Amino acid sequence: MFALRESPDDVIEVLNIVPLQGSGGIVAPSCDAAISLAVDEINSGPGILGREVRVTTIDGGRTPREVAREVSALLATGMVHAITGWHISAVRRAVARAADGRVPYLYATTHEGLPDEMPGVLLIGEDPQGHVLAAMRWLRGQFGARRWAIIGNDYIWPRATAEAIHSALDPASIVLERFVPLGTGDFGDFLADARLDEADGVVMLLVGTDAAHFNRQFARTGRAARQVRVSPAVDETVLLSAGAAANDNLYVSSSFFPGRERLNRYRAMHGTFAPQLTYFGNTSYEAMHTLRAVASAAGTLDVPRIHAVLRDGAVLSTPSGERSFRDNQAVQSAQIARARGVDFDILGRIS
């Protein structure tokens, strides 16, 4: 444990970007609490590069331009050494341009797998091949689900993920597709569309409270008994927000469902009434420990050096085991889970 330090040279300052408002705001308490556990564990050892880690959280629920402007101002001080956090891809793209490769940026959720990320961006979550497409293949094998409807928010991650789905499937497999603004609470038009009756399942590419609203309305139509839903972006907070009755026949893919031992450490630190450690929160935890491991492997937080070490095949030691990267993408092994009330039953690995 580090003693109180006076000099900024003794501290690694990490900027955590998480939505404190809007559709994604419901995930913030779990993400923040999970990061605090990771920081406590890191600082109980040698920290990062022998220096204490401190985290400053800013609101990633604002417009991408507003978030990027604040990040630019903070980076200009020279006192930010790394960026992490759970936030939407539109924010990530704006922040990455603002950071311009000056510091490592560990993005802690699923993404769309675009090939043109800025230097410094390290993607901890899965791309479409590793999450939704793997889950759709599994659902086809288990239940014969071949025809799909897609409902998503109208920004880069849902649209690019939908494009990946179209590229992977026969065109006739997608019977309905619609994108709605962030903050949508009424999905009546989508649910009333006659083409939805042709689908075996629905791919949900919705964020936070939008996903919860959709699940409640979907369940009220009675469709859950005959149509599966699948999403890479529903965590336990979304299940709780929607209510247990809204989650029947809902499947979620992720590499980051928290294990029992980590849940016990989390509760020991935060107590019984803390926010639940959800898989979104757990991804944030993983990103912090991956930052520590990357810095240790490279011996620095210098972005070109980090990329060089990862290209050379560095194997990183994290609390979840060994981790490596393929380019800027963490190599993952995804699992699929079925919602059971407001929690998940993990069914097995799918990638």
C-alpha cells in the first residue's frame, strides 16, 4: 500500500469515462465500484510502474464532442497518463481523435471492430465476430433460429454491427431492421410491424435504459414465448431495470461474466448494499488490470512501445489469467448466458 504522496511524479493518473446521464447512465455505479476494486488491488502491490494509481471519472453520457473537449483540456495539463472506461463507440471515436495517441486508451466494452482505430486504443471488449455473431450461430444450432429482426440505437456501434451481421448471413435472414435515437422509450412501431412475425429472434443493439424499455414492451406482446432475443449489451443492471418478467428467452454473449471469487472480493470491499458487480462493471475492472499488465510488459506507458510489445506477442498476466492481443484487440473467449429473472445462467463458451 502506498503512503500519501505529495509529488505528481509518484502517481499514475487514469481518466475513467463512464456515462453519468442518458441511456447508459444506469451502468455507471457498477463500473465505478469495479474500477475502485481494481485500483485497490493494484495499489496493494507495486502499482503501475512502481507508482500509485489514481482515477478521475468524467461524464461520458454527454455528446461525443463535449466529452472529447474535456479530454483534450485534461490531456493538455500533462497530468493524465491513461484513459479507460465504459461508454458508447461514438464517444470512443471522438475521444481517440482528441487523445491522438498520446496516452494508452483501454476501451472497456464491446465494439464494432472497425480497422481504423487511432494509435493507443486497446479494445478490451469483443468485436461482432466474438459476441453477437457467435451467439447467433449458437442459437441457430440450439433452437434453429435462422431469421432475424434487428433493433438498435442510431449510432456507429449498432449500425456497423448490423453491417457485420448482414455480411455474415444470407440477405433473406434479416426480415426487419430499425434504428432509433438514443433515449427512445417507445418501441410500438417496431413491435407492431408485421415483418417481425417472420423472425425467429431479435438482435438487440440497444443501450442501457433503451434496452430495458424494449424488453418490457416486447414481453407484454407475448412474443418472448416464441421468439428469442440476443444482445451483447444487456447486463444485470438492464435486467433489473426491466424487471424479471421482461427477461424470458433473452440471451447475452460476453467474455466478462464475473466469477464467484471476484464477486466475494467485491462484496468484501463495498458491502452488501453496493451496486451489483455486473459484466459491464467487470469489463471495466479487467481494463484497469490490463492497463497494469500492459505497462509492466512494456516497461512504460509510451504508446508506440506498447504497440510494439503487443505486436511481438506479449502475454499479459491478469486476475483472469493470461491475455494477449491481436493488433489492438484483446483475444477473448466469449460465453453465452440466458437471463433468469434479474441474473444470468451461464450456458457455455461460444468462441
